[in-house]
Amino acid sequence: MSETPERQTEASAELDQQRIIRELNDRLRQTGFGGQMLMTQGVAALSFDVQARVFAAVRNYDDFTPENDPWGTHEKGFFEIDGERMMFAIDAYDRNLEYGSPDPTDPEVTTRVMTVLLMSEY
């Protein structure tokens, strides 16, 4: 039994939404543009040299798998620096940073926030 044209259109729209969100998340992660970037106290306490390596690891991260990226939106990543497990997480909020974005594909109504943290702080 094949899908109906309506279901095919819905599936295509979902894939387009995932692609747009992924591109917006990647832009923030790789360039720092398109949102806010935060680090926790644990990351801030690291030396500037280690912080530079942490943010380089975030910028260059490409180990997205179905296990750690089930929606294909590149919103979380896990990595290690000097034996310390770390992660980044990107959340899409409304413009007032009070609630989730009403439409994470629309930068006009969304503020992306990427937080970099030590796994021990999670």
C-alpha cells in the first residue's frame, strides 16, 4: 500500500523543516551567528587555551548519528577534551527567551541559544 499524496506532502514538509532547523543550528554552532552562545561555570573555569579547543571542537563537530541526533537537527553533540566529557545543546526559544519558539524554522520569531557544558554539570 503506497502513501497518499497528502501524506507524501506532509513528509516532505517535515523533511524541509528538519533541514532548515539543522542549517540554522549549524550556522550558530559553526559561526556564532544566528543566536546566543553560552558556557557554563565549569567551562568558563577552564584555561583560555582549553576553552579555545572546546569551541573549536564544537565548531568542527560532525559526529551526528541517529542515536545522538534522532531528529536530524544537529541540536546536541558530545565530545571529549583532555579526558573531560563535554557537550553542546542548542535550544530554540521565542524572542523573549521565555518559551519554546513558535516556529524554530523562522529566525524572526526564534532566538537560538547554544550552551556548552561539562557532562558533570548536566
